[in-house]
Amino acid sequence: MSTESISALKVALAGMIGMAAVMGIGRFVFTPILPGMMDGLSLSAADGGLIASANYLGYLVGALVASGGWGAGRERLVILTGMFASAALAAAMAMTADMAAFLAIRFAAGVASALVMVFLSSIVFDRLARVGREELTALHFGGVGFGIALSSLLIAALLHAGSDWRQGWIWSGVASLAAALALVALVGKPAATGSKIVAEPRLHLDLKLMRVVLSYGLFGFGYVVTATFLVAIVRLGEGGRLFEAWVWLATGLAGIPSVWLWNTVAARIGLFGAYATGCAVELVGVVVSVTVGGSAGPLIGGVLLGATFIGVTALGLQASRRLAPHAPRRIIALMTAAFGLGQIIGPVMAGYLADWTGSFVLPSLLAAAALGVCAMLVANISVPGRG
């Protein structure tokens, strides 16, 4: 293997480790820990939804802050600061039982995860592009699924040892700290390029682009209900504590190759067709998770969630950039805002409806309906000459 190939692989692995820590663990470990918090603190599903939405609000704020030019030349500092902050904030969740503190901590963790994601991705994309190894970005994004899988094994081990929800947060912080220390060695200082931030033209929102933006907001709403409450759904179905962890493990393992999978599908049927198909597949998973009895429903739902949400998130951004190639930062900011708004509304709605109805069937069906509309909005979009 050439020195260039080794360097590219090292960069992609650094991206995978970072995404595993701040996304797979930092954002999504809340899902397997939430049922224990609900039992131990007598939290309602609505309370869980509020805590989840605080994290998503922080992610939205962090992503919008990161879209500015203030971080040029400070990428490594921002990444490592965000990584260590994410580890500390995870552990901090174990130090309180106050709802206001939970909301503040998860909001701050969302900001940290967004900053790391944006700045780390910019370094990974740039360095892989320089050596012509863009296909390794799938490894970078696969870190989200890897982190979810790792967190599920961690929670399973803690459950087997009889630990409570606080230990889940503490050991999640330890795992994130280990990842941060690994990145100290792996993320070197980026070479100066001398490039300047160029003012982009105004974004022209034609009908096609408006449909994609709206669909992305609906996708954020549609996926996040299952992503937040899947383990709670298993708990309500009395599937057993360890089975909860296995369902989340299956979700993570399915997520590892999802970007590669959906890029392969897009190469065959077109970017917008793949985006619509991914939403339709996820719709099936959301419905199955609450309508098929026994252990099969949540397990199938988890696999289909993992196999779609990371890849479809990437496809949506690619689709928007194809329609607005001259204003990439503006359209990504708008898409992030739409997606973030859907993520914020989804858990709150699902939590209150679950408390009202006694199950997650109604909120999941509403999420599935949103995914259906999402697919219909983009299914017949095409870009002349590009597919």
C-alpha cells in the first residue's frame, strides 16, 4: 500500500472515530439510555421528547454557527475542543436529576456534535479529494453506525452488570474521551491553502428546490421519532433489557455501510430516485416497528432505520447541492435548518402523543406519513443532463 493510500485511510479512520464519538454516541446514546431514565426518574415520554429536542436544537444552532467563516484555520482546535466537550457533557448527565439541567446539557452537547461534524468533515473531504480517494467518505460517515453499535454493546454490558442509567452516561463519556485522545494523534494541522471565503450569490428557490427543502424537513421529522424512541418501544413491548440493546446494535450495524449502499443505489437509479426510495424503505421500518408483534417488529424497524437514515441524510444534501451548485453553503444551511426543525418537533410530538394514547403507534404512523410525503415530493425530480 502506497504512502498516499495509507494517509487517506488514516484520515478516513479519523473521521470515523470522530463521527462515532459525537454522533453515534454523543447524539444517539440517549436512545438506549432513555428507558432507564424514565424508570429511574419517573420521566414521561413527553419529558424524554423534550430532552431529545433540546439536543437537536443545539445541533441546529451549532450547524448554523459552523457555516460561517470564523473557523478558517482553527479547524483542529474546534474539532478537539468539541470532542472533549462532548465527552464531558455525556458524563455530566449522570451528575444531576434536574430536568432543566438535562435540557441545558443536551443542548450544549448538540452544539458540540454539530461543530465537530462540520469541521471534521471539511478536513476529511478536502484531504481525500486531494488524493482522489473520495470513496473513503463512506467510511467517515459509517462512524455514525459504528458509534451506535458500540454504544449498544456498552449499554448491554452495563445492564448485564446491573448498572443504572447513570453508569450509561459515565461510560459513554469515557468512550468519547478515548476517541478524543485518539483524534489528538490522528488529526494533524491542516496545510494552509490561502483560499478566502467567497461571497455566494443569492439562493434562488424555484419549485424543485422548495420541494427538496420541504422533503428534508419532513424526513427529519419522520426518522427521528423511531431514532429517539425505538428502545422505549421495545421496553413497552416487554422485550427485555438485553433485547433493547440488541435492537440498537442491529440499528448501528446496519448504519455502517448505509452511505456506500445508497450511493450505489443512486448510481443505478439516479440521486432523486434513491432519495425517494430510501424514504419509502424507512417508512416501512417505522410502521413495522410498532405494528408487528413480538421481537420481530422493533428488530426489523431498527435494521431499516440504520440502513436508511444516515445514507438518506447524505443523499438529501447531495440532491440540494445539485439543484443549487452556485450557492452550496447557503443551500446546506437552509437544508440543515429544515431538517433540524423536523428533528426538534418530532420527539416533542411523539412524546406527548405517546403519553396521551399509551403507545407509540400513533406518533409512529404520523412519522411514516411524513416519510411518504417526503418520497412523493422528490420522486419525479430530475436535473437535465445529470439524472
